[in-house]
Amino acid sequence: MSDSPAPLADPHLVFDPGAGDGPKDVVILGSTGSIGTQAIDLVRRHPDRFRVTALSANGGRVALLAEQAHTLKVRTVAVAREDVVPALREALTAHYGAEPLPEILAGPDAATLLAGSDCHTVLNGITGSIGLAPTLAALEAGRTLALANKESLIVGGPLVKALAKPGQIIPVDSEHAALFQALAAGTRADVRKLVVTASGGPFRGRTKAELGDVTVEDALAHPTWAMGPVITINSATLVNKGLEVIEAHLLYDIPFDRIEVVVHPQSYVHSMVEFTDGSTIAQATPPDMRGPIAVGLGWPERVPDAAPAFDWSKAATWEFFPLDDEAFPSVNLARHVGRLAGTAPAVFNAANEECVEAFRSGALPFNGIMETVTRVVEEHGTPVAGTSLTVSDVLEAETWARARARELTGQTETAEARA
């Protein structure tokens, strides 16, 4: 392992963008989403550590965005949707009154511009592959990147690896933040295996046959986490865990055959690292994303009271089960596309998003999601890979995968357009 490439995320390395004394200047991308709102809660409780200078959002919740901007006294606000600028300006005026309004950026490149702006840390909490361009911009500008946008790595892994400097990326996904912290307990050469935990979703314990007639409502009833519909269904199919396996491989440069998925219904242990001496280090907290966000923003320092801790005076049982690969083939398919690399993960991700929408609309049964994604991946053939991979290659592969998945499922509008 000592001769393999350096990992993207390494708890032993701290990237220094050259910030001075005082609170870290932070840009939050996706501020009105789940990650963004929890990050703002954390920042507001620790004004001595963090100062938000800019916010970006898609534009669907302009009232909340305006409230956030005024509360945090940001310099710049960005929205992807240009049509909501008048409503945003009106909402900002209602908060600011006679005070000068922050700068407003609008359009599909607005978040990318913010990602390269003057700050210490960029928190990328955008959902979807549209987060790739801001990720690349933050890395190129020399910012510390607190990465919650897993699609950046899934669809653009080689592009991200080509730009990232040692210690520049700190993962914010709960599983990868857990691995990041557990890896601090030993050297890279001591690592035998990464163990990524999965709640199992709402269908844990069911056979493939028993999943044949489950409904959308069944799939959205996650037993542990409150999330958006797409990621919740990805949790039901365990596609989210497949994506996390690819992400773990890219972040920590551990071969796929040494990354294991274990079902842990309680979602207390977020992931584990097994070392060569037989020791396993687990990172555990009650389910709450403010902990991983605090790691992303504060590392190498701990942020006091970032998230709740366990009450050890109460009895509790933690369970672990092997993954049923027949009922949930998504993890092995993800390993396959991860090994193919290049544009293959982008095809997997885009096809899955379309198939999830087809399932939600009633055009595809639950088991049909992975059956269709598998077919699209197979039809994609040999991916564009290696140093020749470009952003255009990724976007072209995604476009093809979405179109082919829509053909196979009878859809007429892309998942991106519906979002």
C-alpha cells in the first residue's frame, strides 16, 4: 500500500489555504437544503470559529435564502435559476430594509463562481452531478473543500483527483467522515479493510421476490433518516451504499475488494476501519449530520457540542448483518462500474436517477430500477477513461445514459428537468 497513489482524503494531512487569525471564512453551496441548513445552525452556534461569506441555492426557497443571507450578513447570494431573481431581491429587501443588499449572482454557473471566491473553506452541499463544476472550481482556487456532494467524485473522480492537493478534501458524508476519523488511529500501511455501514433501508431482510410489489410509499418510509425522495429511494435499493463504496475507493485509495458493506439497522456506527493487527476502530454517534459537517468545517479541530452524544446510562443493542447481494445487487454493480472507472460511474448514476423517477411515477417496478440500470451500464460498453477524460466526456455520458434509461422506461422528461 505504501507505493500506491496518495489518497484524496487523509486525516493526517491538513491543507492550509493561507487563512489568517479569526473565524474561518466559509462559502456554503446548497444552503437551503438539508446539509446547508444544518451547517448554518452549526455556524450560528460557533461564530468564533466560522463566518459565512456567501450562500448559493437552486432558487426554490428564496424566502429562506434571503433570511439566511440577512442573518449571516453574507457578501454574496447566488441562485441557479435566473427567473427567481426578482423574488429573491424582494425577499432580501424585506429583511434588509434601507441597508445595502448583498451581491446577487444568478445562472447555472453562479455556484461555480462562488466556489472559486475568496474564502477558507467551501462546503459543497449541492445535490446531484451539477455539483462537479463547483467542486473543481474550489479545488483549482486552492480552497479547503468540505465535500457532501458525492456525485462530484462518482461522475468526475479522475478530474477531482487530478486537481486535489493532499489534505484539501474533507468528506462530509456520515460514512466517509466516519472512515476519515477512524483512519486517524493508524498509518495507511496499517489498514486492512474499510467497513461501510448501511441501515438496510425500509426493506432490510426481504428477499428479491418479496421486493417485487413494494410501493413508492413503502420505499419512502426510511426507518432512520429523514431525507429527500431520491436519496431515500436510493437507500431502499442500496444504490446510495454502492455510490459510497466508489467514493470510499476514490477518497482513500483502497481497492474495491477491501471495502465491505455491513448492514447496521440502528445507524449508530457510521463506518469502521479494520487494521492489520486485527483491531477495528468504529466511529459512532446518534444519527445527526451536524457531526460530519463539523468535521468538514473544523478539521483538524473538534467543534464542541456539534451534535448530540450517546446517553450511556441507557441500555442499547447494536446489530450487524451481512448484505444480501441477491436482493440488493446495486453494491456489486457499483463495484463493477467503479473498476471500469472513467465515464462508467457517471452512466450508472444518471441511469439510476432516471429509473428512480420512473419508479416514482409508476412506470417501473422496484426491482426494475436496478435491472434497467444494469442494462444501461452494459450497453454503454467501454468507458472513456484515464487522463483523456474531460468534463465534456462526463456530461455526454450522462446525457446518453439518461436518454437510454428514459427509452427503456417510457419516460419523456429527464429527472434533471423535473428537479
